[in-house]
Amino acid sequence: MIGKEFVFEDELVFRFSRGGGPGGQNVNKVNTKVTAFFDAVNSRSFSGEQKEQILKALANRADKDGVIRVVSQQYRTQKANREAAVERLKELLTGALKKKKVRKKTKVPKAARRKRLEKKKWRGSLKKQRAERSFESE
């Protein structure tokens, strides 16, 4: 199991390939890039409602079959990249399942409205005073 989301390790499929990033000549020889696949549609870790929520939130990462893809190639070793991919997947799933707060509509307070109008009147009178002055020389 992975963290508190209860994704089973056997639900993840990993593909390894040569990737860029640090590693020098190692990059050209060793398959350190890790692509993790998680089949959200057929997962036994989440309820139907949770699956829909995950697929809606991660639609840009999921293919038409509901398989979510996460790639990691920032480390020199396959093991480190695998752990990074699993950690990223955990973060994505946690974020997708987080309930978003509904915004409550509020009115502008009367004091704020009154203050705004007073400031507008003050600014207008200031401009009016400037316009009335005459700078004619005597």
C-alpha cells in the first residue's frame, strides 16, 4: 500500500527508458527514466465516486482508458526515479481527492462603500480646486 490513499503497489505499472538529465555517459547506457502508470478506472483502491473525481481532476494526465501517467527522470538511478514517480502520483491523487471549499457570496460592507464614495468626492473637489486657480501674472 502507498500512504493513506491505499493504492496497492501491484496496481502500478512501471516502464523504464533512457532519459535526459544528470548522469553523464550513464544517460546513454542505462534506463533510468521511469514512467509510472496507474489504472484509475479498474483500481480497487477507490470507490466509483472517487475514481470519477480523480479522472476529472487529472484529465490531462489520463488517457482515454483512464490510465494516469507520471514520469520521473530527475535522478541518476532507476530506484530514485521510481520512488519520485510514486511520490508524485501520491501527491496528485491526494490533491485530486481534496474537497474544494465553496465560495460564499458576500456583500460589500456599507462602511467600505461610504468610504469609497467619500474618497471619490474628495478627489473630485481636489481636481476642481486645481482647475479654478488662475496663474495669470499681474
